[in-house]
Amino acid sequence: MTADALSPSVTPLLEMQDISKSFSGVSVLRHVNFTVYPSEIVCLLGENGAGKSTLMKILAGVHTEYQGQIKWDGEAIKFGSTYDAAAHGIGIVFQEFNLCPNLSVAENLFLGREIRNKFGLIDYPEMRRRAQQTFSRLGVVIDSDMLVRQLTVAPQQMIEIAKALGGGNTRLLIMDEPTAPLAGAEIEHLFALMNELKSRGVSIVFISHKLNEVLRMTDRVICLKDGENSGEVFTKDTSEDGLVSMMVGRELDRLYSRRSGHATDEVVLEVKNLSGPPRIHDVSFQVRRGEIVGLAGLQGAGRTELARLIIGAEKKTAGTILLHGQPVNIRHPVDAVRNHIGYVSEDRKKFGLILNMSVRENTTMTIHRQILNRLGLISAAKENAVTDLYVSKLKTKIASREQAIKNLSGGNQQKVVIAKWLAIKPDVLILDEPTRGIDVGAKAEVHKIIADLADAGVAVIMISSELPEVLHVADRILVMHEGRLTADIPREQASEEVLMKAAVA
């Protein structure tokens, strides 16, 4: 039964009542209520740090110490582990993939629940057969013998979903930002799969910061703010403005404002006829001081590869890079840093941060040579001063500069990544998917940071898969298709239709 037909006579599949949770004395959830009915898709909405992941980890048996009560099919229950929750039919697809890259697809799918033959040995042929059956039911083609590291993001996402669905008894599937790493066609396939699961009686908790997806895919929205319930609404009765208001308490058009500054005529970065593996061919463009250049294109168009060639993370096979009109030889990211070129990676946790290190250590890791004392050691005073400067400038919410990065929300983690590159005082800053996986409030703050950098004279390149974001932030938009630039469009001439035509040209 969908949310449209809910009535008091329908027994909820799940009821989380009066849930509270603290970590080290810090309250994360306070008296939260969350209900899911059979065969409905519910969005759990909220800014980063609102408590969404903690609530779902309680439901999935990751966190077993909490206050409040969980009812499953009307019966009070307490899940003692993830295995316990899974045995009752609860599956979860975490935002960060939890796969073993050096194992095969089949081995990953049955990890921890391997199928064994009568001799007690792992029955690999049977695991491969069942893996293929599972993928067939999901409507995808994946070679179960391939190593996971050989796969792109989309099939890895399907493996995670297949794992969460387990042996076929899943009744509630939790999906945390499932579309974040996917492109257009892949997202459409995922949505079709979600609707198919719903038609089979599976309920879904859908966590996403993409409000258009929430409005399209869900029956009901439950919102958290600062660890408490802040609203609940049938999706058909709301709008993007209504969702934003529940999340952050202010209207959408107040979150977004265009920058006031303008680019100068001074060319800071020029790329001439740049080519390199695996797919960049004869790319040329310029970026001026104070200009924000958007880099758009479909997944696999070569945007990230182009950025990595510019910073020396990949070796170019042809072409010239000029800074302030002078050729520079950038063979390694260290050379890029020395030339004041910064790069905010699309995967902040893998390439942008060291999660177990502190805010201070992450912020200053690019400038160790600049903060040495007379003995050649890192100056604690200088390190603290730099960290405090950017925490204040970017309005990063931290308990202290010694707080571990892994304990920050996604938006605040992203601010630390940006701070790390601002510390080199960049002339050029390349930002690859700078708002991926962060909420609408944090996204607006990152947009303002980018605008302020351009207003201060930095030449900015922003890569984004979200066309509305590119149209909103960029002064000029470059479009890529299969490793080549296909368009250079001023903002006033740009639209989603124009960009998409260039992206598939």
C-alpha cells in the first residue's frame, strides 16, 4: 500500500519511537519518530549532521545502544547486530561502498555468507550461478568472475544493492545517497529498479540531497534538523521550496544569490592542444583572473581526466600549459602546488582527506615548507594560525582544530578540503564535483565560497554533473564529449537544453 492510501487501519512495517542517541555526551538524536508503511518509498531528509545516518545505523543494527523503541510489524524489537537486522529483512546500501576490490563480484556478493559444498569447501560455481540469477532479477548484466576493481561505479552500486537485498527476504531497503556517483542513464535504471522493488512489496528509505529526485521518487518525506523531527509531508503536497524550508528554515531563493564580481581580461591559465590518457584529445581553453569556468559533460566525457592532466596527476602526451602567459612544466601534483594550482578532488574521502587525522593536520598538509620554524620543524603556532584563519573564513563547524576529520559532516569535510588548497594561495583552483554528497544549505555555502574566491581574483574551474549548478555558478561553461571540448558558452547564452546538445554532440 502506498502513502496515498494510508489509513489508521494499516499496520506500519516499521515504527521508530522516541529515539535518542548520544556520542561521548554529545546528543545526536533527540526523541525522533520515524515510520515506514508497507510498499512505500519514504525520503529521510535533512542537512548534513541532522542525524539521518545515525538513525539508519540504529535501524540496521550498527548502533545498539540508544533510548526509545523500535517496532517491526507491530512487535517491539531490538536488533543486536547488522546480521540480526538483515535476518529480519532490513538491508542497507551505505553512501560509501563497502566492497573488497581484489575479490570477484561473486565473492563480494556472498562475503560472510559463502555457499559451501558437502565437504565444507566454498562452492564457487554455485556462488557464480546464484550471483548471475540475482543480477538477472535486478535487470543488470555483470560478470560475476570479474574483480570489483575492474568495474566502474554503476555496477559496483548494483553489487551493493544486491548484497543489501540478500537472500530475497528483504522487506525494507535503506539507500543512502544512491545516485551520488551515477550519471543520467544509470540513475534512470536505478529509479526503475526502485519502482520494481516497490511493486514487489519492498519498502524503501531513500536518503538524498537532490530535491528533484525526492519529489519524483518518494511517497512521503520525513525531515530531521539538528537531531530532531522538523517536519513530515506527503510528497505530492510539497515543492522544493517546502522541502528546503523544512531542512534549513529559510526559503530557497534566499539560499542562492549570484556573485557581484566580474572576470578581468588577464588570462591566468591557458591550455593549448592538451592530450593524454585515457581519452583527452587536443583540448584548448583559457581561464581569466576572477572568472568561474564551469566544466560540464556526461559521465565519462573526460572532465576529471582533463583536471588530472593539468595538475600532473596523469602524464600528458601533447600540449602546453601556460600560467600568466609563460609555459610551465607540471609533471607531478607537487609541481602544481609550487605553481599555485589547487585541485579539490571529486572523492574527498579517498583523495582529499586523511580521515583519522585532525582538522589542523589536514588543513596544513599542503604548506609544510611555508610553516617551518628556525629548526626546520613545523611550527605549531603557525599551523594553528592557518587552521583558525580558514575555519573562521569558511565558517567550518568543528569542536576544535584537533577534531578528527572523520567525525565532521560532509559539508564541513568539504570546507576543510577547500581550506587545504586555499592555504597555498592559489592563482588557479580546480573544483571537481565540489557539492557532491552535501546538503542544500552546505551547497549554498560552498557556492558562496567559490564566488568569493573569484571575486578575490582566483581563476576557478568548477566541474559539476548538475547542470542547474553549473548554470547558477559559472560565468562561462565549457562542455566536453568523449575527451574533446564541444562548446564554450557564456552564461547568458546557456540553458540545460543547450548544454545537453553539446554534451552529446
